[in-house]
Amino acid sequence: MSLLKHAKQYLANQSKYAHLNAFVSLADRTKLFSNFGAGDDEPHNVRNKPIAIKDNICTHDLKTTASSDILKNFTSPYDATVVGLLRDAGAVVVGKTNMDEFGMGSHSTHSHVGPVKMQRHAYEEERSAGGSSGGSALAVASAQCWAALGTDTGGSVRLPAAYTGVVGFKPSYGLLSRWGVIAYANSLDTVGIFGKDVGDVEAIFDKLNMHDPQDPTSLPDSTRARLGKDSKSSSSLRIGVPLDYNIATLQPAVREAWSRTLRYLWEQGHSLHPIRLPATQHALSAYYILAPAEASSNLAKYDGVRFGSRAEGIDGTPESVLFAKTRGQGFGSEVQRRILLGAFTLSAQAIDNYFIQAQKVRRLVQQDFDRVFASPNPLGTEVSQSDQATERVDVILSPTAPTLAPFLEGVKSQDPISAYMNDVFTVPASLAGLPAVSVPVRITPQEKTAEHRDESIEESVGIQIVGQYGEDKLVLRVADAVA
Ligand code: GLN
């Protein structure tokens, strides 16, 4: 198909699926068409492709609200590095996608423009698209764009990818620049990529994977040169099966897809190895201490003076009133909850029991992974021989989430802790900064045609592949074999 025809189809779908609420803002269409070049559509090539950007990643030409009322009028004077790199590669930014406010949530329901709603076909009851990058995932799933960027702090790319049936990749922490990305919890925040297949995702990753001097946490070239050195190149891989992930609340369809995928890989000549990641059971609690603690500090600047829309009619009042009113009105309830939680766990009376303990658990989670991976962590300390697991593996394969996409109605009445539970399998790789990807595995396997790929949101189970730090390419290779 010609590029222009394809582009027109994507834009037509933006109108057709407007009710899904995947976008916060759309680019001016008349200008867009002049940006799409002529020629044929080449697969796995970024040039002239329509790409959507999560609304917490800065663009100079569209507002960046992070789906928050407090930033509803904010337009950044510059593009984030990742957006600039995509534009340099010829991609066309078609809009900003809906999300959970500041990235806090698992269903994309906490947004000042209303929730993202997934409907696989007309008349189906609305389902959660996952969060917080639910808009980006659904925009790709419903062919409103070719690919999209999201952010993943504790699973926000992988969970929506699993629920909507697309590929969602969180690279190793520090590989993609965070300059111009609104911080939620900066020691965990990672830019991630959504696409219909692994080849598309990898094409984007290759354009973005470079050092950025503007981002102090961007990995320098000297360290990049050491990455992936020990990566297994042979065709037979050792696949780790984490026994601790076989929890009682795993839905039968999810467990079935997990074992079917493992069986398939075994038939392809890979070997399967049961592994233990004992710190996993504490990872979720540690994450929900650490992320809000960082958030409470990162969000302090939205006070109506330095950043953010100021509450009306309070000029001339003392600062404390101005700040409290602006923040009380501008932040949604989940963001307020996280700020309070974070401020508490960092307070003098609580820091030792909460924040410091959570940092220790984070270290244990990292050590769990280093113990089971065959390649050493290029950033970590050497694991002593006696500490190493007997079974050592190249990648770890598990479900991305314990359940399929839940109904939106049920999610609305859920208490916050139940929403946090969705992140149980994604959070460990975030705490350790490891590369992780979610790939869709069809519930009823069937032949895929080109039209099929473009037009339908199918019910599928997200399968997650996690690798050692810097082994991003290996993780994508396995994802490609599974998808
Ligand atoms: N659901 C998690 C949270 O609310 C993860 C969010 C994310 O990765 N941005 O913190």
C-alpha cells in the first residue's frame, strides 16, 4: 500500500474511534498531509510514519498536560529528545495520548479528559486499556497511528500492551533519554515503545538508543560499548520460568497461554529452567513506597507560581493558601494520595521503617535477577560463585499481568490497592532497571493476514520477557520468536 493511503487510513480511524478517548490532542490534519511523503510503505521503517506521543512527553507544537488539570494550558517550548530524534528520522507526530495523570495508575482512568475506553468491537462492554500509557497502546491497537511512545515506571507500557494486544517494550533504564519527559519517579522512569510487531518496535528503538548529554542519567558511550557483550548468540536459549509468578490469582486463560508459549519455545529447541526470585513477593510494596516518595518531590514544583495553572481569585493571599488551593484543585485524587504517601514515608518518623527498607528490598530484587542470569550485570557487582543459582538463564518468561483486561465499570469501584496489584509482574524489572517487553499471544491462535493485523483488537494474553541489563536486543529476539 502507498504511504499516503496508509496515512489516510490511520487518520480516518482517529475519527472512527474518537469515542475510545485515546488522544488528549490531535495535530492539525491539513498540515499533516503535507508531511507524509510519497512512495511505498516500507515495513519497519520510521520515515513518514504516523506516531503518537504520550502526553507526558514534551512537544513544541502540541500541549503537554500529563492528563492533569494543573498542566491543562502548558505547551513546552521544546521537543523532548526522543521526539526530536523521531522527527529527525522522518516520523510524523499525529497527536498526544491520554494517560493516568502524571503516569500514576494502571487503567488510564485518572485523566482530566476522562478515561481511555477499550471496546474491541461495537456493543462490547467497555474494558480497561491498562495504564498509565493506555492511550498510546489503544491508539496503536485500533490503528489510529503506526506506533507510539509511552513511559514505563512500574509497568505502564507493558500492562497496557498486554490488555490491548500490542507489543510494548521498556528498554534498560538509561538507554533512552528522559530529557523533556515529565518526571514521575525519576530513578524508575523509562521511555517505552508500542508497535504492532517486534520489528516496528525495534526500528524505533534503534533510532532512539543513544547517549543524550542533556539527561544526566543517560548512559554514556563508554558504558554502552560494554553492553550485550555476553549476550547469547547461539540459536538455543535457556529460558527461565519464575515459579514465584505462578500465583493463585492467575486467570486460567493467562496460565494456559504462558504454558503454551513455553511449550512452543521448547519445541523450537530452547531449554526451560524453573527459577526462584524470592524477593518478588516484596517488590510491589517496595515500589509503592519508592515511586510515591520520588513523586512527592518531583511534583512539588507544580504550585501555580513556578509551574501549573493557578487557582482563580486568590492573588494577594499568603503563599501557603495559594499553593494549597492551586494543588488541591489541580491534582486529581490519585495524585494527591501519592503525594501524601510519599511525603509521609520520607518524613523523619517514617523514613527508617518505610523508605530505607524499600531501598533495601530494591537491592534484593536486583540481586535476585543477577543471581539467575547467565550474563553478569555490566553495572552491578560480581556475584560470588556460592551465591549464584544452579540454574542460570538467558531470559525470563512470565505473564505480563495476572488477568486479561478487566471491565472498566468494575475498575471504577475498585479500591486503590486492587489497582496496584495489576503491576505485580512488571514492577520487579522496573526496580532492577532491566529490559522487558510484553508481546501478545492470541487466546485462540489463528492465521494472521495483513488486514487482520491492521484492523482488529483481538483478545490476547500479554507474555513478558525480561533480560539482563543491556541485553535489549536479546529480549526483542525472544519476543519475535514468541509473537
Ligand atoms: N501503575 C503503576 C503506578 O501507578 C505504574 C505506573 C507507571 O509505570 N507509570 O505507579
